[in-house]
Amino acid sequence: MSALLLGTLAPSPAAAAPTPTPAATDAAPVPLPSLRATTTQVASGLRRPTAVTAPDDGTDRLFITEKSGRVRVYHPDTGLAPAPLADITSAVDESGNERGLLGIALPPDFADSQDLYLAYTALPDGAVTLARYRLDEARLEPLLAQPHAEYSNHNGGQLAFGPDGNLYWSIGDGGGSGDPFDAGQRLDTLLGKIMRIDVRRACAPLAYCVPDDNPFAGTPGARAEIWQYGLRNPWRFSFDRADGSLWIGDVGQGRWEEIDHLAPGRGGLNLGWSCYEGLERFEGGDCDPDARYTEPVFTYSPYTGGCSVIGGHVYRGRDYADLAGGTYIATDYCSSTVWALRPDGRGGYEQAEIGKMPTQVTSIGTTVDGEFYVVNDLPGGLHRVSFQREEPTCRVDRAVTAWGTGTTVDLTVTNTGGTPVNGWTLAFPLSLGQTVVSDWNTTLTQGSNTVSAVNAPHNATLAPGASVTLGYLAEHTGDASPPPRFTLNGDACAIGS
């Protein structure tokens, strides 16, 4: 995996857990292709920032972690404070590209307790460590550690307090390629997992307690702290403030990046790695024929220019509630694409590309009020995220005829903008198992599941209001559904029929 700080087609996973469809009490009426995300830089001078969070203490501050082991403070009125809030550099192993101070979480009682919870790779051997840092004493208290000496990558590092008051922590599969330790599917290690522990209490000899309803509490040979398993490198996850559901961005091996969405309070799910990467069977992976795997709700291929998914949050702020409310926002470290997902009320998800983030975003955070900020690795900036309505300048209507193992898809592309399009490329994904056999009225190239359809000489110009029809014949292995999203020359298109 080239990203900094992160890590023949087969049938989709059998017996997958049902996909939750959260109540869309504030679901935005704006179609996703009409939503546009933009950013404004508000601070610079950060040194490889990794995470951003906000204390609920009435100060309007943001806390930002730096890879070396410092926690910095930003205030919208005074900017980035020169002195760090906390400094644990003497405890942090930042060797290699993906080690360092990786995550931060603030307990609900932070205003009184003044405690930070930090995830980092520790000296001398890179053990992935969870610790409490007491600001009033400048004291670091390690609580739980997982050995991680063999490889420096896939450390995970997200920390978040769930709606139940417990602390959740992600760790990657131990690094290397192809899960060499088979850690994702093992329950005797914390590698490749999300953990759930109660840090409000101590249950000797532990410095924390394991909730009694953790799915593997009492299971012989299993680590009781495990909440979810089958993960490769869950660099960032978050809880939806409205319904408590869990969204996970899991960094892929090289063919698929994935996003998982799990119902609130549902622990013990197997997310598939290393039997599956995304929806595709992973060659040489660790598979159990009796296992039940939970499918991701969204995958994309690095053929889009991506390399490492950066999981984000569901927007529940006030400033853009009428535009982005109820929409999950994520990005990618390499492509900087802004991905938008929203439950469609029918068990599926609307999806669209709605803009670009700054280069090399490592984390998406929120203020106490739910507004979005991002930090980027190099050159080390903090950026405020805004949303606006911007009507798409193209529409794609789809006509599908499917039979047996084949399907034909006719696409009518209409220029709905006010200026001519002189030369165009229509980009869209295919469902897993679809392979283009032939095409018409275009020059079509398929890479993995990503298609680029370029104009033919006779239809290169699209006047305002004009349309062009193109299409393709594809073989499929069971899923003959049409493409779910399109971009024309990089801009998202509305979808008609």
C-alpha cells in the first residue's frame, strides 16, 4: 500500500448480516449529485497530523494529534497554539511511515476529568498501545497494549467513545501483505479488530473492565475485548450521532477499499478479511466454510486513483443540515475524492463523488456541534469543510436488458449545463463480476470494475440540452445491476431512469 500512515472474480460473501437502514429523520432532500463539498484552510504548521477531535467544554477548541507524539490546540479565533497541550514523544515509536501517535478520544466527562485517551505505537518495539493521559498531572497511564513488532504498518489507531459510554479502539492486522499472521480471522489476538472496553472502571488485574455483553466475553481462547473482527486496517471509524450505528473505513490490500455500516449495538460480526477483500474472494486468504461474513456497503477500486480509504462521519451539524444532513462523508488519501453515501430507504445506499479534499487527508473530525474539519499529512494543514448545492451539468438515463449471464446497458448522457462539452469521458463503476464484452458509440476501457468511456469522433460535442447514447454488452456472474453513479469529465451526473 503506497499511502502514508495507512497500509479471477469470486462470489460475494455468503450469509452476510443484514444491512441496517437507519431512520432518516433529517435526511437531506438534496440528491447526492447536487451536493458539493469544499474546504478552506484555517491553519498550517502542523507536523504530520493524524487525528482531530473536539472537547465538549464550551471552549470551541479542536485537539489535533501529530505523528511524533504531540497534541496541538486550534481555536477559530486565535489559530494554532504554538505550545502543545500534551507531549508524549518520549514514549512514541514513530519509526517507519505508519507508526506514531495515531488517535485521540475525549470522554464525556472531559470538562471535569481533563483526561485524554491516546492510541500510539510505543517504544521500544512498536507495540500498539492505548493510554490515558491526565492533563492536570501531565501523566501517561498505559492501559492496554498489543505487540506489533514484525511490521511497521497496519496499526489502525482510531479511538472513539460510543453512545454506550464505552471506548472503542481499532488495530490493523499486524502488517505485511496478505495478513501473514491470519490475524483477521483469529479471536486470540487483538490484531485486525475493533475493541470495546469500559475505561470508567478497573477490574483487577486489568486497568479497565470488559463489558459483560461483549460478544466473546467468556469464550475460551478468545480475547474478551473484541467487538468486531475480520478487519485489515480500520484506520478510521465513527458512530452516527443520530442512531449510534457504526461506520468503518477499512483500508484494502490493493484491489478494493471498503466502507462498512453496522447496526447499533451489533457486536461479534466478521467483516471478512482475509477471506474477502471488499466483496471479492481474496486469493490465499483465511476462509472458514462455516463462517458468516458481513458485506461492506460500499467498495471502490484503486483504479479510481485511490489507495487508502479515510473513513469519516455522518453529517449531523446545523450549518448544512438542509444539504448534507444524514450523509456519510469519506475520502481517500491518494485520490482526495470526497465520497458521499446515504441510505436509500430500500436497504441500499445512494452514492456519489461530490468534490475533492486537500491532498493527503489523514482524518476527518467534527466540532462539538457536528461541523467538519480535516487534517492533511503533508504539508500539515487544518481545513474547514463546507457544503453547497451545485446542480449537476449532466444526466445519465439507463436502459438495461439482462438475461442468463449477459446484460446490455444503453446510457443516454444529456448536457444539462449551459455551455457546450467539447470532448468527454464518462466514468462509472460496474458491479463485481461484470466484464465488458463490446461497446458502441464510444471507446470503452475497463480496469478492475472501473470503466472509462471516451467520445467517438462523431459525438465529441454536446451542446446544452443535447444528448448522446452509448452502451455496452457485458457478461456477469449473477449481478446484472446498472452502474450506480457517473461522472462526466470528473463532475458528478444526476441519474435519471
